[in-house]
Amino acid sequence: MATYFLDTSAIIKRYISEPGQAWILSLCNPVEGHDLYISQAALIEVVAAICRRAREQSISIPERDRLITVFRQDSTESYNIWPVTTDLYIQAGDLCRSHRLGAYDAVQLACVLALHRYALANEVLAPIFVCADIGLLDGAGIEGLQIENPNNHL
């Protein structure tokens, strides 16, 4: 049993067939007993990613709607949602100064760093950051986080 923080590039693999999907499905299997965290921002990002797939016609509109429903159900039943606060937005902006990150990637990194600080302060398992974005993984590694790229588990 471990604690994982999944960014959108990792979460989407649970719903859309991509490299690394089997590993993500295993990680998210309740039998494994892992604590799974996502940021509040992922509630928007995942839906946007699913909608983009429908616009690109790689999934149908009914499939889009089904996947959004499943994701939202999983968000209430399977994931711990880390809130995005004003302080985290400020920290995300600061992370943009030291790393090559876009806005939402910086928010994801700020959230997992906040969870990491919380874990250390409360002497619980620190999160493993799961992400398929190389730039974001680089920033997370520089910040001292343990990282996993689902694309390395093919």
C-alpha cells in the first residue's frame, strides 16, 4: 500500500487507451489499497481532455459522456481531492519562475508539494507523483519528489 498523487496525464490513462494504461488500471484497483490523490484542478483538466478526444473523433459523443460520468463518480469514490487554494496558486506562480511549467502543470506540482509537506509533518507516507509529462516530472524530481512515469510501464 502506498500514497500516489496522479496528475491529469496519468489519470486520463484510466479512461482513455494510452501507453501505460494497464499499469494505471492496476494502480487504481481498490484491491491494491493505495491512497490516490488528485488535485481539484484535475476535475476540469480530465473532462477537457476527454472532450478533446471527442472533438478529434477518437471517441464518440456517447463515449465522451460515459467517460465523464465514470470519472466524476471515481472522483467522489476513489480519489482524495487536494483543494486548490489561493496560496497554492501563488506557489504555482513561484514554481513557474524556477521550472519550465505551464499554468496547470504548476498547479499540479504545487498541490503534490503541499501533500508532500503535509505527509512529512504528520509522519505518514509521502506521495509518489505519477505523471506522463517529462517537463513536469523533471520539475517534481528537482523539488525532491519521488516520481513515476506510467509510460515506463508498458
